[in-house]
Amino acid sequence: MTRHELGSGIVVHTHASGEGGIFVNAFLVETRAGVVAVDSTLTESESRAFRRELQALRKPLLAVLVTHPHPDHVAGLTNLAEKDTRIVATRSVVDLMRLLEEPKRRQWTPVYGAEWVQRWTYPNRIVASGEPLTLDDVTYAVLDLGPGGDSDANSVWFIESPARTAFLGDMVFAGTHSYVADGHVLAWLANLERLEQRCAGMELVFPGHGAPDAPARLIGRQRAYLLRLVAEVKALAAGASQLTDAAVARGVQAQ
């Protein structure tokens, strides 16, 4: 794990998964009397490793905050949380988790085998956008961005005080390709504008994939990635309403 001190006694530990875990990040926010996790990991091995990293801190798990309903962020909750652990998310994230669990199980168990977490654990506390949550004298709040990221339900968790930072979920991919199969690219660009304003003044923020950095750099690179993608697709389409197989093949060959 990597470690970043935010000041005021807050330390963020980042668990960065490897290729088998789709390079996803999960976080442990360590404070004086406990730990708050942000997201979990994809596979049995990664999630058990993340649990061991939590145990090594020798402090109680106060809560888990969930940014995102895709399995690389939530499947490992089953190995991370105890029965009484507070798991917190927006309604849209929980609802999409419930829609995704079974189809993702059918799709990916043949690929991952025993590494696929067969039973997901769900958030047990629903919060509204902007609702504050105080844990060990640290105030958190969630921003529900809805469609306009890499899924139909995107949220960002902030630490508002005594320090300020953000856990961006899959609104930002740093140094890895973005998942754009769910569409919403224009809404994604609009949400990046909202995030840029909300993160103003922060020195460091934490993306769902890739290394933490200053928000202006991370958000600027994500915006440039999406704009380049749109431009390339438009050029390949050559005026058509959708890409043909031949156009897709030309795009792949050009890379």
C-alpha cells in the first residue's frame, strides 16, 4: 500500500490492484481511533489482501463508503466487512449493484473461476447527495453525479474537514484506459466541470484507477482523453450515425 498524510492526523492508504483486479484502487482512511474504507476490490485474492492491510492497522473499521456499483469496486465488500459494519452509498449505486450482480456473475465466473466473489454484500445505509457523515471527528459527504461517468450511477466521496480531499471513483482514470461502454460521454464531460469546481483548493485527490494527483491535472487529463475519443470516433464514422465494423477495424489498426 502507498501512504499519503493529509494533515490533521488523517492518513490515506491506497491498495492498488494489479491487472487481474483491473487496476482498481481501494482506500483506507486512518484516523486516531479508527479506519474508514472507500470501496473494495474485485477478486477473492485482492479483497482478502485488502482485509489483511486493514487488520495490520490494528484499528476498528468504522464504515465503508462506496463510490461505484461496478464489481471491481464492490465485490470485495463481502471479504472486507463484518455483519455489523456500516456500508454507505447513494440509492442509485445500491440499485444498480442489485441489477448487476447476477449478470456479472454469469459473465465473469467462467473467466475468473474461484477468484470471482459469488455473493455480494450490499450497503446498509443510504445517504442523499450532500448529506454529511461524521466518523472519528472527520466529516465526509457524497456527491451523487448520476449518469455521466463510466456507469449509470456515479458518486464521489469527499472529506470536508478537518482536511479536504476527494475519492473520485471512476469519474477519473489516471494512466489507464477509461471504460466508456455505458456511454454518457457528454454528461461525463459536464460532470468533470462540476468536479473541477468542487475540488478547487485541494492539493491531492484519489482516482478509482491510477495514482493520486492534484485535481486539476487528473480532471484535465480525463477531459482530454474523452475529447480525443469523441474526435476519433467522429472521424471514423465519416458522417454515419454509428460505426461500421470496417470503421472499427480501421480504428484498431491505427493504434
